[in-house]
Amino acid sequence: MKTTPRTLLRASGGPRYATALVVDALGTGLLRPFLLLYGVLVLGLSGPVTGAAMTGGIVVGLLCMPAVGKWLDRGARSTVVAASMLVRVLGVVLLLAAPAGHVWLFATAALFLGIGNQAWPAAHAALVATVARGRERDAALATGRALRNAGLGVGALIATVCLAGGTTPLRVLAVATGLAYLTAAALAFSVRLRARPADTGGDAAPEGPAPRIGALLAANVVYVFCLQVPEIALPLILVTQLDASPMWSAAIFVANTVLVVTLQVPVTLLMSRFPRRTVLVLAGAVLTASYLGFLAAASLGPGWAAPAVAAVSVVCTLGEILYAGSATALVTALAPAHAMGRLLARFEMSTGFGLAVSPAVITALAPRGPGALWGGLAGATLLSAAAVAAGRDQPRAARCVASQAGKASRSGSTTDVPAARSSASSQGPVTTDTDSAPAASAARTSPT
């Protein structure tokens, strides 16, 4: 697949939307990694209470996803993205208004932040799927992830430097985060992109129910553990079991961010010659190999274990890149136009659930030894990859029409059977009056 930066920019929603992504990620990077510290140091809450409030926000955010999916299926696109950002603005305002020791305001703020954080990925993926088609859409999703990781990294770096001044900078960071979310919401809303709900009348193919992706969702819960390895698993193992310097954890995290930012798009483009499901299975194999590599590295003697873990982390990051470049793309390819929002919402629910439970699982397995942690992750990931490999890529709507065509042929009927619309090449007409319009126009005629 040949593409250019200009093509990727248009397929990603246009310059204004890309700017909104970067600004939103920058603001998120300023505060999200230090939200726990804000509750403890600024508001004087206990660690367990602060953590429970943050977990509650994630859980409520997941419960809101079905409503987000239905909203997307009514055709809303940029409005949903902007709303996910504005909800977080409200969360930041409540955070700043919370007096010391007031746990309920902090919990409410964490709730709104959680809702916005959970709703954004599905809304973003639906918007890109509306603007771009086929492999161009996959590359656009990868570009969005690279931009977001770059913004998160820069924001976290700025926040780290500011924290040297004590707790006061945390309030400043919160203000900056709120302003960034507000700016990003305004930019996203100005795109004014909307997809017309799929027309089920006339000669159109019968919509039918959404395809079953239960196995894919279950596998995704396990796959998503790879996102927590550089942030939770490796620092825990390096410091508590291998007696390594915390600098190793920091170096691994920085390397992971740099590799994702620089390689996400090139690797996604390189793998575009293979089916998305095949790439996702390959990601599972690579992640399994990396987990076994961590298990072997942990058995090395002092002085060798930490460098070996750092080396294997590069393989784990490659698996993460393959996973991130194929998983959401596979869901958007399987989803028919009328169920795009609901399927993306379910997928993001599985992602959010995996991210929510993974810290507890990792911290529970780590004290039992490297075999329990890395062996358990390797076995679960290998089984998940097998489940993905056993799946089928043909959308159910297409299977229903094919079945009807077969029955008509066997009965000798001359009844015309409408051709099935492939969800990978048709997600319904698009209405837009923005700089993303050229991308939408090109997408409607681009091959898949």
C-alpha cells in the first residue's frame, strides 16, 4: 500500500481534527498519569480511597459505552468526539473545585474523566471509518495512535518536570489539561462530520443483526494486557524481584513510547498485504514469545537480568504495535454500517475491562514468581490468538444474503437477491463541510 503524509492526514479526519487529537493527548498526558497524586497530595485523600474513586470512574465509563454506540449508529461522528472531550472538561473543573478532604467531588470528577476516556476511542474509530476506507482506514487509525502517543509522552514529560516544584504545579497542570480538552473539543466539533444512517429500504441489502464477535472480544481482554507490561509488570519485576535500578523501568517506558510513535504507521502499512485477522494472530504469537522471553530473562543472574528484560521489551512492543494496528481495524472491517457504533463500543468495553483488571491480575501473579506471571500471560495470550485464528471475517449481513442467494438458486427461483454491501468498503454516505471532505470523497472511490 502506497501512501503519503498528506493522504494520511486527510484520511485521519483532516488538519483540524489531527490538531485536536494532538492537543487532547497533550492535555491527557499532563494530568492522567498524576491523577492519583492529585488526590493524595493536593486533596489529602488516602491512597486506597483515591484509587477506588478512579476505578469507579473507569467502571461507570464502561457502562456508558452502549449509549455511545447507539449515538454513533444514529450517524453522529465529530459531535461524539467533541462530547467525550467536553465531559473531561467538566471533570477537570470539578477536580479544581474540590476542597481538601472532599472525596465525593473527587470521585465525581474521576467519573466524568472516566466516561470521556472510555468514550473517545470508539468515537474516534467511527469517525475515521467514516472518512477512510479499506487499508487507508487502517493506516489512518495507526496514525491517530502514533499522534496520541506522541502527545501523551510530551505531556507526561512536561508534567514530570513541573512536579519538581511540589504540589502547586499539580493544580496548574489540571488547569492546562482543562484548557487543552476545551480547545480540542472546539476543534473536533468544527469538523462537523456526520454519517447518514444506513438506508434499509429499496434495493439495499438486508442489514441483519450485527456479526458475533464474542470470541474476538474475549481475546482482546487478554491481548490488552500487553499495554500494561511497560507501565506495571516490568517496573514491578525489575525493582522488587531483580533488584534493578528504577532507571531501567524508565528507559523501557521511554523506548516503548518512541518505538510506538515511530513504527506504528510503517509497520501497519507493511502488514497491509496480509489479512487483518492474520496480523492479529501474529501479534498474539509475538506477545507470547516476549512473555516467554521475560520468563527466561528473569532466571539470569545479577547484572544480566535487567538488560535482558530491556531487550525482550522491544519484542513485546513490536507485538503491541501489531495488535494496535490490526484489532480496531478488524472490528471496523467486520462491522456493517448500521452497527458500526455498537460493535466499536463493545470492543472498547472489552479493552477497558482488560485495562481495569490487568493491574490486579499482574500484581496478584507477580509475588508467585516469574513462572506464574509470564507463564500465565503466555498461555492465555496463545489461547486468545488461537481463538482469533478460528474466527471468520465475513460479516453476517453478507452471509445472510449469500445464504438467500443459495436458496434461490437451489429452488430455481428467478427472484433477484440484493448484493451484500461489504462493511470494509461501504459505511454509508458522509456529510461534511470541512477540510476532511477531500478524504471522504476519495475514500468512497478507493479500493479495499
